[in-house]
Amino acid sequence: MRKYSAFAIAREALRSHKGWEKQWDSPEPRAAYDVVIVGAGGHGLATAYYLAKEHGVTNIAVLDKGWLGGGNTGRNTTIIRSNYLYDESAALYDHAVKLWDGLSQDLNYNVMYSARGVMMLAHNVHDEQVFKRHIHANRLNGVDNEWLSPAEAKAYCPPLNIASSARYPVVGAALQRRGGTARHDAVAWGYARAAAARGVHIIQNCAVTGIRRSADGAVEGVETTRGFIGAKKVGVVAAGNTTPIMEMAGLRMPLESFPLQALVSEPVKPVFPCVVMSNTVHAYISQSDKGELVIGAGTDQYTSYSQTGGLHILSHTLEAICEMFPIFSRMKMMRSWGGIVDVTPDRSPILAKTPVRGLYVNCGWGTGGFKATPGSGHVFAHTIARDEPHKINAAYTLERFRTGRLIDEAAAAAVAH
Amino acid sequence: MSQSFRIPGKGRLSPSRGLRFFFDGKAFDALEGDTVASALLANGVHLAGRSYKYHRPRGILTAGSEEPNALIGVSNTAATHVPNVRATVQEVHDGLVTRSQNRWPSLAFDLGAVNSLGAPFFSAGFYYKTFMWPKAAWKALYEPVIRQAAGLGVSPKEPDPDHYASRYEHCDVLVVGGGAVGLAAALAAANAGASVILCDEQAQCGGAMRHESGARISGRSGWDWAQDAVAQLKAMDNVRVLTRTTAFGYHTQNFVALAERVTDHLADGKDLPRERLWQVRAKRVILATGAIERQLVFGGNDLPGVMFANAARTYLNHYGVAAGRKVAVFTACDSAYGAAFDLARAGSAVAVIVDWRHDVPEDLSRQAQELGIKILAGHRVVQAKGRLRIASISVAHRDGGQERSFPVDSLIISGGWTPSVHLYSQSRGKVAWDADTQRFLPGDPVQDCVTVGACDGTDDLARGVAQGIEAGKAAATAAGHAGGDQPDVAVEACESYAGGLAGDAGQIKGKAFVDYQNDVTAKDIRQAVREGMHSIEHVKRFTTNGMASDQGKLSNMHGLAIAADSLGWPIPDVGLTTFRQPYTPVTFGTIVNHGRGDLFDVTRRTTIDGWAQDNGAVFEDVGNWKRARFFPQGGEDMHAAVNRECRTVREAAGLFDASTLGKIEVVGPDAGAFMDLMYTNPMSKLGVGKLRYGIMCREDGFVYDDGVVGRVAEDRFHVTTTTGGAPRVLHHMEDYLQTEFPHLKVWLTSVTEQWAVVAVQGPKAREIVAPFVSGVDLSTEAFPHMSMAECEVCGVPARLFRVSFTGETGFEINVPAAYGRSVWEILQARGAEFGACTYGTETMHVLRAEKGYIIVGQDTDGTVTPFDAGYGWAVAKKKKDFVGIRGLKRPDLVADGRKQLVGLTTSDPAMVLEEGAQIVADPNQPVPMTMIGHVTSSYWSENCGRSIALALVAGGRDRMGQTLHVPMPDRTIAVTVTEPVFFDPKGERLHG
Amino acid sequence: MLLIRCPYCEEERPELEFRGAGEAHIARPTNIAEISDEEFEAFFFLRDNPRGVTFERWRHIHGCGRFFNAARDTVSDKFITTYKAGEPKPDLDAVRGEKA
Amino acid sequence: MADAAMTKAERREPMAAAIFANEAVTVRAAAPASRLSLRAGSEAIAPLSSALGVDLPVRPKQTSTTGSRTAMWIGPDEWLVIDAGEADLMAAARGAEGIFSAVDISHRNVAFLVSGTGAATTLASACPHDLRLTSFPVGAAARTLLAKAEVVLWRQSETEWHVECWRSFAPYVFGLLREGAKDAALA
């Protein structure tokens, strides 16, 4: 892999950029691999990269039914944060944040991790109680998160409306300064390039149609639209499509796949300095390095694999945006799109071995998987290589739905009274 | 400035209707009906903006919504500013203020243009390869600079003063596109009696008839016929014609969203909505969305003065404006010839027609010859040259050879036409590659829609109109309307749209733009392919081709063709990017419409709330409700007010508005059996006239809600829920009743708003209430704690509960809601005589915490069982079934060490813990610490004379008396684990 | 916004009037207190979540208030049929035949 | 407080004066009325109809009116009965044989009357239901949504609608109707 740098660009500028290498190859699949990863999104590619880099496993294929990074990796609003309540969540997401910081250098690919700060708005007494519970827990877990008064929130994000007359006034905010965003495509491409450089095969347009198991039940490989590919171990990292793939191995999953929409505005000069989230009024907004306001909406209420959703979901989100940031009412929606998110009953991921020997699964990230990409790939690689979980993902089992030991962040923020 | 490029006698605008507007501070004359683009061109101004990356001067390319270059800021005030407006769409009104964007200090002299010098470095995706060292410089330096350079216009700076309207509509037929084909379809459907909505994004219907001078329909020019057709349609009751209206989103089941621009073209639209959102559900959709002309890709194809052929003709034939005095044409398509001919006839010199194709149709050559215009077939424009405006072109044979230069002030280009399949594609229809004509055409429809005319690949107007009529008739028939006369539309003459070229026009010299707005060149696309980007999605994202505000209307086909050429693949193998809504950018405010301010969300207020407002209450949001939090007197802060209220309730009494509590009436012979299933408690055993506190679990065993349940009659329960939980609790109960226990004869009715609830609590409560109650003996013996009765209070029918959430003697008086305020006022006045106060939710919280009563959602969250909360007594031991019975037995829910609700006291009684603070056993451990619980509720208790707190602590009930620690940022607070009851632990006051 | 035929109201109504209620035909065991942890997991947590035809529950919450079931294709989001709560899974081939 | 027993609470209807009118539409609050939420299986329909003196309709969206009393089909086992004369509907229902649920919701709901040539258009500004005469004929009623508020619409004539909502939603519903009415006068 030839190193990217300003010097490389200068060199190439002199020869009309004709000397750039392919960032990754499109090889023919081998008959068999040590590990096959199903799904060439950020999490799958990161898994392959860390398997190669940290575990010396390089005979790997990453298969995708479409193009690498073409699923949720390239469709999300790229919010990165780790101020989760539970120890298990904080450990997992903060592991990711630590990897984000330095990922560009590690991959030699500028993923534009921008620690712009993620501010979560509190709109009522209940929000304040919940956020403060998070802040205290985060501090004792070594995760930064701080409480801001409405005036401090406004100072951090000037377009914010903090008028007490607002329908849902801002009563404060929790700010994680290390939170922020990254460039989603660059994450997929950076991992793909770095993995390919270590010998990983990335095989695009290759859909898995079956999982072959031996007489004793262990995984032998995958049937694909490009023929059978043998594998000692198979890691499924297929986001919204996990259920149909796991079904090929006879496993029924605690998952439902929902449409999730997002939109961007036309690009404008810098006006929005951070990421703001409001769970109470359902709005998630930041400004991309291209100048677009990037706005996340909620999920539709029905399961779907269609990658589209209803207009009323977007209106609901834009109402909240215009209420909190009334200066944006005349901005225009330039593009909207949908992804398919796989949601578990406790809204926490599954990162684990399965009852099928040699089959591993990484799924259930719901609406917030992007932020975990490096950490998820890192611990999932460990799980596959060692056939046992890393201590950070030990709690993210499939068994928890039998025992009741859930990791339910949303339930902890329960709204009632 | 005079309109020196306005050609007398040309165009359809009235020369007597003059207007004045401003561009970059300078006043310009215009005519009513002009767009900013046509008016600037009339004044000889082509330079309209600067490009995003290289700050290259950019002109006006098109005459429609596909314009990528001429984006301006429209601004009368800081609040009404709109960035990135297409000058080709914005109509001029008197006094309109517009500004160019992305330039400093001025449009003609832009310092940002130095970026052009760095162009060799700014190759596709260069930013992914650098700015990584030193690491800290990314945040401090590189990123801010990149961000400052990005973006085009500037955001508005003040809240939007305008309002927006909304309309849901249902119709038999929605016709999108008011060109000749769409009009024919609408006429056919409407004549048959179908209800029809026709929308068009332009100010007037007519589509291509705006520019085409060669079309004749039913004895008139195409344009005149179109205006007659519109007039006919508008006169019909079953038709709605919406102009300035863009169909921007095609959703499931023929749900199409339209954005109508109502006032942006008016000088004074103050009382009108700025835009209107139409959400149309149509039985059938007819897409007559036409086609979009695309550029040719050659060096300097972005210079001001370069203009699309249809645009040059539109400016001439519709607006009466000549694009230039000395023009050349570069085309790969028949339709551009009309531009040359029309301009020549209007007096412009046409230097040459350069046709990429080797063969030019005979009638076009003949007409050119008649007008004295030279055609160079099989040639190409190698490069356009000039600084702020095109000055010359160099032309050579396609295969190379000598270049010839032609001085021009305008170059008219056409790379052919791309069918506008956006909406069809949004409807989830798959497009198919048509190898003959080298374009993507609609395949089989997936929804009940049909594509007609140019968007369906039908270039011939006569055939398109016939398609439109057929589609209109068929749509009407399908909707059950078969009558009416068929419209008589005879297309007598039309023009040819044959030809076209996708991809670059030969070897490129200089910069050849594929995506103008994002400054993506043909070279960038070839580089992306070299770097391994083999899917069009990757090429698009790596180069940003097609990702600007025109969303690839001009660039997608070229990008695809160039990528395919680089790969040596057929075009369809590279794929096609998905078309997403919106077709053109849509104002947030339009999508939001009424949903702002008071109408953003419902604000629910009780019937007593007005009194609280009149008496200075401070409110808090709970769900959709506003609840009085405390009633400050004489400048009290919250703590002072709450301390006074707390003390007063325990010493005398207090009145509390409990109306927001959810209430459900459960009625039917199986009501008891149903209540047994829904609550952990044995509710069927509750006697008539009695109350019981109940806990409701989800199937997984976690506490879902709680409340007091009263038995009004053998077959009638009055159930209360938490305020925020009311809607979901009813839904949850309906779910079980309808789908799991449908055999039970019982029905549920929400009565939350039927009853206003006045709680009177405290030692004087009975004395305050008693005189107004008729029909009940209120003595403790006759009406003990947890009794209820139907009676009259203040002369109105009431449900009287003897119940307490404060630990005092208490009554909750339910009266029909409209009497609530009056009853409240009567009792408040009476209470005042006994020293009673009114109190809000904050005091309610403190008083109940003194008693250890939980608040679901604060002291419990969705991970707490009734046993964890210390309410195991409320879980019936003998019942065979209730919702949650099995979930509660799961291994983790019965394991040791679960978090349990306990009390905490601080060693310093004045120290009030922070709610949400975490609890540890060992305060000296390093981070990350092992947390064993958290503070759920914490208050200063005026009645206990100390702080009190409730907490969930691992194994809490085995830790009574233990010292634990609460680490805060600045100190660690030692706490003692106690029982969660701090006041009147024996509960004697309840029964007073 | 979907258009959903309510089998009780006997007409198509806009999605906003409805609330999705998850997978259909998962009966709560009548002996729920006695089932195993595995059976409870299967009942409460595991879902078919098919790519293709799904059987799902809806409630016409802002209409007639009734729960009912639907068969819908999760790829196209098209409804194949809707039917009243308590009715068995319909024969989809027969339904498609009627529509065609 | 010797006269406490004589103290009689007053009825207050803060929205009673709400009115908005233009050339196309008039929106105003309806007078207070008696209301019953009635739930019953099919066997109780006949006795309830006779006890209440109004036929409970059995087809979706239908209403039937006798004198000041109207019964609206809301769901397959649910009716909304409104008596504009404020009669005691609970007492009337109590006389019926059979298994059913009658709950007094006279104070839970309030209503607005929307009338004029722009009445349907006013509602269509926030209601996604098909309000054309073909799907919502005169005499029809249905529960649906007006933006974020649940309402029951009852079409009393081609140009007159009765809009029923929960009491605390009334200011919001009136606000929406006012916005809708303004726009209905325009297009």
C-alpha cells in the first residue's frame, strides 16, 4: 500500500493523477478462507482489518451482496459519542471513541473524525434527571460528559432557541466534547484499503444464499451467487439483513428491521458548530464538512427492507428542527434517503458467538451503529480469532434474552409520571 | 441598466410592465414575468456566481429548475434570506434583492479564485489522503479551513417570519407535468369525469412549448394551444391546476408530495402562506415529466456565456432575450438547431454550428443553408476560452487535426436529452437501459402509474400527445369514469429531438465539467475509476458527482458514461444511482407547515390550570401536559415555595390539581377477571366502594405503570394511571383485551378528561371538604382510607376517593371537568380559612418521598421489578396468571444482588444529594469505578428537617445501616442506607 | 404514508390513523406461568422478521380502535391482505389470485 | 360556612366563545351536550337502541339521528351518542337489557362546528382522511386525526362538519382549524 500524504498528492499532481493505485482490488474468490465475513460495511471491514492486523488472520474474505459501504455505513448521520449509562455500553462505545481518535493515522486515510461535541438537549425535569444520572455514571467510568445550562448550551450552539416560551423549552443539555462526527464513506474505504493491503479479499456483488454446516453442525462455508466459498469461521455483520442470513443457519433472531430515514439540506457556510440531539422531540442535527445540515429522523413503525419511509416521519423531524432552530425554516431539504436498521429488544447490539460452532454474529445496532464501528470491529475480530469474546463485548450475548440480563439503555431513560 | 439584449417584438412578456430589482447592490430593470436569470440576460449579464471548489466564474446555463450554476441569495431582510436560489426559477418582483454567492470581495474579482491555481492538487477525494499530520492540526487548522471553503450560500440568521400551508388531497388522476403531453392527459381524464390534479413547476404550463417555435397543435402555436388547454382545464369543477408546484416525492401507494410556491414571486404576499404542501393520494399517477437537456463535456464548458440550447430558445422565444450577439452552437442533437435558427432570425450572428455527429439531417442542413449558417459536422469544440465570459471557441475535427478559432460571446450547447425518470424511480419503478437511444427509460410500473411523453422516451410530440390522451382516458376508466368527449388535439408540426452524446466529447483540453456545482470534471471521474471505484455509487461519493443541489440532473448520465468508458464496461453494468426525494430542494418550512409554535405539538392544560396561571404558578412539562410545579408567593424561589407548601400540607392542608392523572373506566361482567390479568394485585377481590394501589407490569416483569384502582360497582372499575403513561397504558390494556383475552366481556374507555380532580390533603382535609359533600358520611369509621363513593360535591355529581399520596388524610374529588375550576375555587377559598395552601408537583414529589412512595419512571425505570422497588406485597401469590408472571421468574430477575429501592441519609443533614448521582462502596477505587446504584429521588425535607433520598442499590435491603459513598466532582459524600420511609413510618396520619 | 385497509371499517385509511403492533400470530401461552426460559424467549423476543411476506399486527388506534392483522411484503411494502384479529392466516395464493 | 351545603359549582367552558370566520368558512364552538361512549356486542344493539330512542348504526361510518340525539358508528362495538339537549343518557342506557358498557363522556369531549363552502378544505389542511363526498357522504362520521389530535368528524351536510375532540385538545384543534380556514379562503 503506497502511503497517502500531501507529498503523494503533489507527486501525482505532476502527472495528472495517473499513478494512483487502486484502493482495493476486486479479486476472484478463493475456494476457501479461514474467515468469511458477510457484509462489507464499516463493521465488517473493520473486523477484517483487525483480524489481519492484530490476530494475524489474513486469509479472509469480506462478502457483500452490493458494493462495499453501500448499506447503513453510507446512509447514516455519523454521530459519534460514548456517553452511555451502563458500564457495558460505556466501555464498548468509549473503546470506539478511543480508536476514532487516531484512526486516520492508523488507516492512513483521513476519516475526518471531528470532535465537535455532541450536545443532548433536556426539555423537562425528567430529562434532566436522566441526563444527570448519565453524567455521574460517565464520570465514574472515565467518560467525559457535562451538564450545561440553557445559556451555556446556546453559547456552544448559537442557532439554538432557548426561549422559555418554546413548546418544549431547553432546560439544559449534556455535552460530550469528545463526541462528534466522521466521514462515513471514508471509514468504509479506509478500512477496505487497509484490509486489502493486508491481503484481505473484498468480494463485492456476491450475495450469500446459504450457510453450509457439517454433519456435526459446525460451519463449513457459505453458498453465494458466485458459488460455494469454504470457511472455517463465518462472521455475519449484515445489519438490517441479519435475520434472513442467520435463518440460513437455522437460527431465529431477536431482531426486527425498520426503515430509518435521514436528510440533508443544501450546503451553506458554517453555521452549526456541533452535533445536537433531542430525544424528547426527536431530532438529530449536525453540519457536514460539505456544508449540508445533516438531519436524522426516526424509524417508521413497521418492519421493512425497502430503504424508504414515510414523508410524515421527515415532517415530524423537521418540525422539531425548526422549533429548536427557527432560523432553519427557510433552508431546503436537498436529499433524503432511508436505511434498514436491525433492532434488538433491548436496543443494544449482539456481538457474540452463536449456538452454531464457527458462526459469529455482530448485529442489532439499531439507529446508532456507526459510532461504534472501530470498537465493534476490534472486539468482534477478537471474538472470532479467539473463539471467545473480548471482555468489552462479553455481555453482548444472544443468551441475555433468555436470562433477562439485558443492556437496556432506553428502558433506563423510561418516561412515565 | 437598460435591457439591451431584450429583442423588441420577441417573447411573451409585456414591455409595458416594468419592474426593478437588485443584484449585488445594483439596480436592474426587468419585465413582469421575468426570472432573475432572464432579466440579468436581458441586461447582458451572464456572470451570476462562482463555483464551489475553484471559484470559477459561472453563468446561466439553463432556464429551469435543473440550473446548477446561477445560484443566488435572495434576501430582503436577515430573516427572509434564502440561500442557493436558482436564478432561473426565482421570478422577479419589484424591489427584489438578490446577491451572488461564494465570492469575496466581489463577483467579478474573487480572491477565492486563487484556488484555481491549486487545482492540480484538488483532485477527486484528495482530502482523504492528507491533512492527517500533525494529528492535532486537523481540528485546529485543516478542518476549519475546509469547512469555511465549503458550502455555497449562507443560512438565514433570524427566525422565519412567514407561514406555510398544507393540504391533503385525494383525486382520481394526478398528472405531473403541464407540457403538451400532460395537458392532453389531463384533458382526456377530466373530460371523462375523473377528478384531476395537474401540477407544473413553472409559472405557466406549456413545458417545451415555452422554447419550441416549430410546434403547431390544432391550428395554433404549441404555446397558444397549451394556454387554451389550461384555460379549459381551469374552467372545469373536477380539475385543479397547480402551477409553480413541484411534485418532489413519490411515496408508497400513490402518495405524492407537491410543493407550491405561493408568494416568492410577489412583492407583497404578507398575508399569504409562503408555500403550500400538497399531499396527494391519487388512484393513478400520470408522469409527463419530460426530459432534461444535458451539456457536452469539453474544456471550458462552464464559462459564462455557455448556455443550453433549450435555455437560449426559452430566453429568446418566451422572455424576448438574446443570449448573445455572436453565437456558436455545439451539439450532438437535432433540437439545438432550432436555437441557432431562432437566434439568427432574431438578429444574432451565428458563427457556426459544430455538430459532433457525422451526419446532419437534411432538413436541418437546408434550413441552416437558407439562413447562411455554416455547419461543421463530425467536429467538436475542443475548448471554450475567455475570462469572465466566453470570448472564443476552438473547433477541430472529432478525430483531431487543425484547430480553428471562432470569436463568440455565447456558445449554445446540447448533449441531447435525459428522460426525467426521477419520480418514476422514486415510485420504485426500475429503469431499463435502451441501447438504441443510449438512455435509461422507465420499465414496468410498480405502482398504479404510467409514464408518457419525453420522460417515457417518446420524443415525437404527436405520439406523446396520443400517449397522454390514452393514459388520461385509461386512468379515468379505471376510476370508474367512462363518459365524456375525447379531447381533439391535432399535432400538425413538431421538432426533432434525435441524437445525443453521453460522456466526454473527445480528448479534453482544460477543465471539462460533468458536475458544475460540485466542480467535478471528467478527469476526476476517470481518476476515481483508476482508484478502484467501480460502482457508480462509489464514483459518485468519491468525486461528489451528482451530490450537489441539482442532484445529478445534468451530471449523472455523463458521469456514468465516463466511468463506463474508463472501465470498458457497458453503461448499465456500472449501475445507476438511485433517485431520492426531493426532485428539487424543498423548504423545511413547507414540510413543517402548521407544525410550529403553538401547533408544533398539543399543549394540554387542565380545567383548573387557568386558576394556577392566574395565581402565579410555575409550570413543568409532563408528557403533553403543563402541570403547576409550585406556587411562589412574594418573591419566593422554588425551594422556599416548596418548603412552605410541604409544611403547610402537613400542618393544615393543601390543594393539588391531580386532573392530569390518566383514568380508564373498565366496565363489564368480566371486569374483575380482566383487572386480575392486567395488574399484579388481586383486583377481583377488591370490594365495591374500595380503592387499591395497583402495579402493572409488562410481560417481561418490569414495572410499567401504577395507580389507584377503585371499584365503582361489581362490573365497573375506575382505574388511574400515571400522567405520562395514560395513552400507552390504555393501548397496552386494549392489546391484551382484544388479542389475548377476547373472550372477556369487558370494555375500556378513557375518562381522563371527563373528570377534573382536586386533591385535598392534610390534617384539615376532612373539615375543608365535608360541608360540600352530600350523600357520604366522611368519618374515618364510615369512610376509611382507601374508600370511594359516588356522591355530589358542590352540587355536582362526583366520585370521591379517600386516598393519599402524601401520607396525610386525603381526598381526591373527581368532578365533571367543566366544573373543575369552580369546585377548585370553592375548596381553595374554604381551605384558606383553615390555613391550607395550593401546592404543585414539586411539593407532591417531596411529600410522597417522605413516605417512600415511588414515582414510576423516576424511582423505577424499565429495568425494575415490583420486588426491586419494595412492592413485592403488591404481587399476588395465588394468581395463576397475570401479565408479567413468567417474565418475573427469569434467572436474572430472581438473582441475588439486584438493585433494590432503599432510603439514603447523608451524615450532614443539610447536604442534599443530586438526583442521578452514583453510589459506590469503595470511594477510593480508581476510575472506572464499580457503581452499585444511583440516587433516584432527593429533596430537602422541611418536615423531617433534613435531606432525604431514595436510591436503587445493589442488594440494597441487605445493606441497611451500611455506609456507602456518592462521589461528586468536588467531594465524596458518605451516606447511610435506611428504610425508604422518612416520615410517620407507622402511617398513623393516613387514618386520621 | 401507507394506505391500510381496516377490515372493520371496510375501507382504506391513511397510515397515520394506525399503530403498528409487531409480528402477528404469536399467541401468549395459556400456561405462561409454567413455560421454560427458552419458550419465554421464543414467545417474547424471537421474531421472524422476514424479507418478503410478513404477518403483522396493526391497531386502527385513531379510527375504530380495533387490532387486526395484515400480510405485507417487506420489500415492496405492499399489503397483500388485512384480516380481523383472531382469524387464521389467510391463503395468500388465493388472495393474490382474487386480486389479479 | 353555613351555606356550604348550598354552594353549587358553576360550569365553565373557556372555549365556548371561540370563533373564526371568513368568506369561506366559519369555525365556532358547539354548545355543551350530553355524550355517551357506548360499547356492546351485537346482541345488545336492539335493546340499547330502544332504550336510547335512537338506532345504533351497524355499518362503518354511519350515523343515525332521532330528534336531538345522534348515534355514530365508531367501531364494530363502539358508538358515540350525542344528545344536544343535554338529556341524561346514562340513565337512559341503564334501562337497557344485556351486556354493554356505557360511560359518560359529556365533559371529556367538546366540539367545533365548521361550516361554509371551504369547510372540507379547512379540515383537509390537517386531516389525511379522504373527505370527498364519495368517501365521506353527508351523515357519515369517523374517528380520525387532525394533525396530532384525535377527532371524530361528523358531516352534517355538504358544507357543515361537527368536529369532536377531547377537552384539553380543543385550543390546539381550534388553532389548526383557524389556520385551515384561512387557507381555505385562498385556494
